[in-house]
Amino acid sequence: MRTTLILAVAVAVSTAGVDSCQTSGSAALPNALQQRLQQERFGVVTSIRGLPLGVRDELTTMFGGSLDIAEPGARFRSSDVNDPLLPTRRLIAAACSLQLCLVSYERAGSASAWVALLHWTPAETRLEWGGLAPHGLRTAEAVRAAVLSGAVKGPVKNW
């Protein structure tokens, strides 16, 4: 019994929050937000500059004070490229409606993709929900479908 308990504690400690790409629980997308995500009409955003200014500002805050993200397809500090001059993140896909933005990006050294769902207006922008998605989602619609299906696990500890 004692050995089992020690083993369980060791496994929990070794997997709890050591890697910054882990989630801090498995909180599903709240129902009200899920309905909005289903009903809103989104337009695809193909570049960082195409995101609303408030969303870029909120991402800058989430990233620790710098909008450290490359454009889709651009070079970034991936696991096989260790150039400190390159960003540590790269935009995968994004889409915005009149009040929501869904942003997905990859981060150096991770097999997951980050997904952030932000509420935005010209007066205020805030993170509503976010999580980790399976790698390989390449379009905003695929990211949206993954969020709605529960394949994106949140919340994320470090962006």
C-alpha cells in the first residue's frame, strides 16, 4: 500500500506542471461560450497584423510583454532551429467575428498547438478560454471544430 502511494505521488509530481505546455486542469469550454463559438460568423485572419489591435495587445501581455510570434509558414525557433533572433511562436490559424477571436499557434519544442479564444471590442479585450490542441490543425475551421469537440484541453498555464 505504501509503495503504491509513493509511486502515485511520484508520478503526480513528475507530470504536474513541469512542462510549460501542460494544462492546469481539464476545463471544458463553458456552454455559453460554446454556443457563441458555434453561432458566430468568423472571418479568417491570415497574418498577425490582420488581428485586431486589442487582440495583438492581449497576446503581447499573455506572451510576457512581447508579441513574440512569427507569421504562418515563417521561420521560428522550432525544436530543430535554435536561433535566438527568431520568435518562439508561430501563428497557425486565426479567425475573428465581431466580438470573438480564435487564435492558434505553435510553440518551440512542443508537439501541441496553443489555442486562445479572446473576447474583443474596441474598448476591451480579454482572454475568455484557451487550451492545448493536437498538432496538425492547419485551418481556423479545424481549430474551431477541435475546440467544439473537446479535443482542445484547457486551461493553459503558460502561453
